Amino acid sequence: MTGLKQHLEDYECSIPINDRPDLNDNEENVRLIRMIDFAHRNKVLHESLAQLKQGPIWDGDVVSKSERNTLLQVGACVKVSMKGEQGYNACTYFGCELLSVFDWLYQ
């Protein structure tokens, strides 16, 4: 078992936003686990979040308003104004991190 443990300690993690989870504090690891679990349980949100990262996206052009609403609730996207016009949506920094988890899970 010692050989396996040593191998895992040297293993380079493929999770995109945390290449060294062994250096994270407990709060950071809990956040990462929650993001992975959320992405795993909500695969349907992947396409909408990817679209919003390219934003700002006009409300009428979002892939799904219900999926956009879920992303708003978790803080992965926000409503924004663009060139004085309201009704646009864009990905947050958290949304970009979450998208990288989605991409990692479903590549």
C-alpha cells in the first residue's frame, strides 16, 4: 500500500482550477468538491454556461431561460447592461471556474 500512496502523492491532478489540491485549506477543498458535485448533478447547464462565457448574451438569445435562471441563482452568471442597453447576461468569474469543472468532467 505504501507504493500506491507514494504514487498518489506524486500524481499530477487533472482538475483544471486546482492543480495542487493538497495545498488547499479545508474550505477551498470543500468548495471544489461542491463545484464538482454541482457540475455532475447539473450536466444540462454546461451548454448554457459555455454560451454565457462568450457573452454578454441578449436575453432572447440564451440557450435556455430556465437554465440561465439556475446559473443566476448559484452566482455563475449575472444580468448586465451593455452600451446603455439592459437585458444582457454574462458569466461571472465563479461561472468561469465552474465551466472549467464542467469541461473537465464532460470533455
